[in-house]
Amino acid sequence: MDIAHCSQLSGHCEDLSVRPLVIRARANTRTESAKIRNRRMQKKYNGTPKRPRLSVFCSDKQLYAMLVDDQNKKCLFYGSTLQKSIRQNPPCSTIEAAKRVGEELIKACNVLNINEISSYDRNGSPCRKKLRAFEIAFSSHGFLSR
């Protein structure tokens, strides 16, 4: 009785195909983790009308900056290196335009009576030339502690 039972089990085991365990790394883990960290930060730091959140996105060619009031779900300021008012007089490079976006942001903060920001959100972008030029123009007025 035991022999028949064992032969049934061995016959059953032969039918199962054994697959090797394959572990694959996730693609783009560095960018995914930066995005995940950014979403966590947005939940933690909410902008108010007097202390908005500064959100900056830097693509390969352009820079975009926004002051966001998360309580009222409004954008208080938007500036980018694509704007004609920033790019034209006099014509300039993208890095020079990024510096001008920072200066325009300071002017908007003075008009809106904003003295500090709640958080600085780079959206996981590494700090390169355009972002550095923007930060230098913006931090010269004491908004960033860098």
C-alpha cells in the first residue's frame, strides 16, 4: 500500500515542471525612488498663502518654477525659461534665463508679501547648472539656507 502511494507521488512530481527562481532588478530605480521621495514630501509639507511650497522642475533644456498654495490649491507664481518676457530682453542662454526666473520669483514674493517658503521641492532633479543659477538668484534674498 505504501509502495503504490509512493509511486503515485513520484508520478505526480514528474508532471510538475521546476522553474528556476529568477530575480530581476527594477528598471530606473534611481528615478523611481526620487519620485517616491518627492510624493512623500508633498504629503508632509503643505504650502499656505503666507508660506507656499516652491516647486521646481528642470528638464534637459528648460527650468520651470512654481509657488504653490496647497491649502487653497492655487498657483501663486509660475515662471519658466520659455517665457518671452524672460528670454527676449536681451536674448540670453538657458542658464541666464534660469537666473532671471529666480529674480522674477523674488519680485513676485515681494508683491505677495511672502517672507519664507514652507519647502523647496526639486522633484528629484539633480542640482546642475540651470538649477544652481536659479538657486543662487533665489537664495541671495534669504529664502534658501544653502
